[in-house]
Amino acid sequence: MPLFRKTLYATDFSPLAEVALDYVKKLKEAGEEEVVVVHVVDDLEVELPEGTDLIREKEVFKILPEVDQEYVINLIEKLNAIKEILEDEGLKVKIYLRYGNIPKQIVAVADEERVKLIVMGAHGKGLLSELLLGSVSTDVIREAKCPVLIVKRREE
Amino acid sequence: MLFEKVLYPFDMRKASLNVKPYILKLKEAGCREVHMVYVLLPSEWGLITKEEFDCEEKIEALRSAMNEGFVMGLLKIFRKMKEIAKEFEENGIKTRVVLIPGELDEALAWYANKYQINLVTLGVTSESLSIFRVGKILEIIKAVTQPVLVVKTPEEEDGEV
């Protein structure tokens, strides 16, 4: 059964996200063939339409202030570094850099790409404050149609 | 080691049964041991001492303290879980079926730590994750320190197994 054939790896480039990446790599042994790597930004100097694709919508990049352009270039470099790591593992990789609400965009890409599983790290702080504030991981768990693998911060 | 020992909480619902194929698939990624756990909630277990009921003899010994119907109910759950667990054994995954009394979050977190579990699985319904009911599931995710695989089942497809 192709239960893990295509996974979405949501990263915020934190150490915890690196731990989650180990799980993404390990899932290759359970039939994973393709990984969709996603990072979502919500902190640019300018407001963009929800869901803007900062890699594929080239004209949007051109209108960004210089500081945002540098920031976006840096993020794309980080995504490409992860892409390379996963390709070295023999996986097919696609990267996304989206603008907007973080959980909403992770779930949107998961739906568009019809992934079988979402893998992501969950920072304890977010989970503890969830009932009052909401958090990325809990919103993803709540909204995703596919299974979600949550990797937690171990030192807690 | 990432998926070697898996904790599989089971509540006799189809939503938790739907986790089984994922665990079987994880065998290819190193799953060697499954702990299939049914948590006896306080409303169900009343005065049972905190013990791991992992064989019929231990459950039958409860007859001295609990009524017959209750003990028979536990035996029915245990046997059903053993039956479901057969597929793991047939696929070369060592399996332990156990009933433990306690609150869901505390009992699962305690068990996961005691047996050095690598992954906790949770079979839930979409409805149980709605904004009004997400509390219980979140409590479990918060309580355990291990990675958690959440598998959702639409409410209309859920039911007793």
C-alpha cells in the first residue's frame, strides 16, 4: 500500500525541523518516493496575497523591497540545501516557499500535491498555549486530510 | 531506531483500527515491536489497582473485587485486541496487548516512557479534532514526549469494531 509514497515536510529551519527531517529520510524504507518540502513566510515587509508562491511567481519577487528579496533568496537557498540532502537519499523532491498563514498554507500545499503524510516538528510552547492561542502544529493536525507525524522537542 | 517500538493505543473503534496498516508498513522502516494498549478510564475501572493486565489470568483474578459483567467485558476487549494483533505477529512484529487503568494522557505517557517507545500512534476521528473537541487528543500529544503519528478517520466511517 502506498501509505507513505508522497510526504510533505514542513520546515521552519529550526533544530527540531532537522530532527523531523531524519524521519522523512527514514520513511524511504517504508515506500516513500517523493517529498514536498514546504516553508511558509508571514513576516515580509510588504503584504502579499495569501498563498503567494515566492519561487514560481517571479514577478512578485521583483516588486519586493531589497531586504525582502535578500530574505527570500536566503530561504530558497535553505530549501535547496534540504532538496539536495533528500535527493542524495534517492528521493524525488519539490520545494515550496509560500506567503501567508502558516498552517493554512501547509495544508493547502498538502491538498494540492495530494500527499499521503505531513511530517513536521512541534514546539512545546505552541502546544501548551494551543487552547488559548492556537498553534501551527495543532491547526495542521486539525485541518489536514492526511495523517500527520508530529516530532516533538525532546528536552521537554 | 526511529520506529522500532510503536505504542498503539486502541479503543475498540474503527478510527484506531485504521492505524494498523500504517504500523504494518512501518515494519519496512524498522518497526520491530508494537504495544497495543487499551486504557481503562476511571469511569470504567472504578477501584482497580494500577496494574498492567497483559493476560487473561490477571483479568480473571479481578472477579474477587469486580462484578462478573465487568470482568467479562474486559476479557472480550482483551480477546478482540489479541485477534487484531495477530496480523502484527504474522508479519514478524513482536506484539504486546495490555489493558491499563488510568487517564488517557497520563497512562499513555507513563507507558511510553516505561517501555522506551519510539513512536506513539493515534487513530482519531475528524470530529474529535474539531475546535470544540480537540482537547482530549491534544492532552495526549502534549503528555507524551515521543513523536506522534495522527491518523484521521471521517466521523461517518467510525464505529465499534
